[in-house]
Amino acid sequence: MKMKVSLGPGTLAYPTPVFVVGTYDKTGKPNLMTAAWGGICCSKPPCVAIALREATYSYSNIMEQKAFTINIPSEDMVKEADYVGIVSGKTENKFETLGLTPVKSELVNAPYVDEFPFVLECKLLHILEIGRHTQFVGEILDAKVEPAVQASNNNPDPLKMKPFYFDPGTRGYYSTGKRIGDAFGIGKELKKESTFT
Amino acid sequence: MKMKVSLGPGTLAYPTPVFVVGTYDKTGKPNLMTAAWGGICCSKPPCVAIALREATYSYSNIMEQKAFTINIPSEDMVKEADYVGIVSGKTENKFETLGLTPVKSELVNAPYVDEFPFVLECKLLHILEIGRHTQFVGEILDAKVEPAVQASNNNPDPLKMKPFYFDPGTRGYYSTGKRIGDAFGIGKELKKESTFT
């Protein structure tokens, strides 16, 4: 057996996303925050989960508007995404500071970031209190992408969109590297004689 | 305003993880599956969520054992991880087929993969029925890492561990590229005069 070192209970997982969450407050002021705790959580209805602390401005906004967007930055927006995670929307309009443009979703009462290449527009579906964080499950009503980063099947091409991920363990951001294999394909090389007949 | 193309409601997010989930069935046979729908969901208690269809073998195993592990493959294990997502544990012991070693956790009744560089040992805490997928929230009782991939602060170094991510949109796996910035740091370059005083 290989030796493994125990790190204790901690919130490390690979990759951890950089979800930039867009909301409106009750006066209609747009806000952004970064959520590293989250991910897709259901195929039908298509849903994505994000987990927020109650103290955040976005928590109140989602509770009031029952809606949020998730905006995926490309690696050339890493400074903007990091800034969003440092400053609270209680004291500042982060769109204005960063020169980003809030676009009001036509589907839900939340803004998305015009300058980011990919966005999800989400309607609040479930709330799960877990502990320090509350999980919001949003139904994805639409996904939108910039044409410049589309693959031939219309979905985003990660090699063009260049999303990056967050690592809490080394407090850093890491870029997308290369495509290293076809999903539901490359593993077939390991099949036994009878498995895929 | 920039033009964005609507893709309709769909489960695309960047990055999407490749969580290889380890469980025991009621006879003690170890199983593995890949979960792309998941992510960290709470800091205290430290928790991770995975979403599974009821039809999977792992769903029944988690319901019975109230425990699972999450195993993170490095890019040199991309074939094994893909294989785990193709074949059902109902018909095959995937550990045996792939020559992987199940190690029984000392903390929960679930096996982890000896050959993978990073594992989380989880106790089932919440079950949320969403639709086609059921979300299991597990409390992380320990994280374990191979010494060879540790950073100077003991946590895994992504540049050594080389985790990869899954993209459902282009049905591919993408490697970790470069470290492109310090979290809670690189964004400070965009601060206004008074923000960080």
C-alpha cells in the first residue's frame, strides 16, 4: 500500500471552480461575488448549486430575487474575478469599479457580465442549510456563449474560452492546459474482451 | 452589448470535476463510479456534494453504507477514470479490471483508490432529491495526499498532482495548465485608492 499523508478534514477538491455570481439587490443595484463552492447537481431539470455564507451581500440578494447568474471568466479576466472575491458589494458597485457591463437577463431578475464568455441564467429552486454555508440550487433556464469561443457543435471550446480553476490549498489560479482525451472513449482501451460487445 | 448565442437550458459549467467515487455494496464488494456533478458545498462542517442517478450501483451503496470516498486521478490515470464512467459495477469489479487497489478507510465504510494521489473520506450528511439526480452531501472526515505531490504547505500542488477536468460540451478531458495568479492577491492590482486601506 502506498503511503498517504493525512491532512485532516478540509475543503480541498480538484478542480474547484471560479463561479462569478451575478445578482440584484432590492434597489436594483447589480452585484458580483465569486463562489468556489459549487457545481452542476442535476441533469433534468438542469441545475447548478452554489454555496454562500449568510453574511454575504449576494445571499440576501438571492433570497430576495430568487435568481442569480453564473459567469465564467476566461484567463484574461483572472484579476477581475479575484477582485470580485476580495471586495464586498455592500460597500461598492464592483461592476463600476471593474468597468464591467451588467446585462439584465430576460429570463430571471439577475444581471450577467457582458464581457465574460459564458453565462448561466438561474432560477432559485432549493435552499439547503448545511452549516457555515447555505446551498442554493438554481435551475438553469439558459446558457449563453460568445460566438468567438464556440466549438463546431456550438458548445464552448475550452481551448478557446480558456476557463481556469481555483485551488484553495495553494491559494492560486490554474489555467486550462491541453485536451488529453475523449470522454466515454479513451477508457475503452482498457476493456476486457467481453465488456463492450 | 456583445452578442451572445443562446444554447438553451443545459448542464455546462467550467471546470466540471472528475470525482471518482468509492463505495462498498452490501456484500463488501468495492465499487467506483465517476461523478461530474459535484463540488465542495460547505466550509464548516467541511462538506462535498455529489449528484447521482438512482439507477447507479453507487447510489444503492451510499444509501446502505452512508459513506463514500472521492478519489482524484492525475492525468496519467485519465483512461482509468474514463473507464470507470463507462462500465457499471453491477456487472464487474472495476478495481480488479483496472488493477487498482481498494484501501478500506479507517474512518468510514468505503474504499479509496491506493493509486490515486488525493482522496476524501466522507460520511453521508444530507440527501437532496432534485430530479433525475439525487444529491448526496458528505462530511469530509479526512483528506489524504501522496507525499510526492505535496506543496511546501503540505497541501497538494496542482502542478505536481496534475488533476484534470471534464467538459460535457466537447466530451473531453482537459489538463491543468500553468499557475496564472495568486488568489486574494492578483485582483488587488485593480483596487481604487481607498479600497484596501
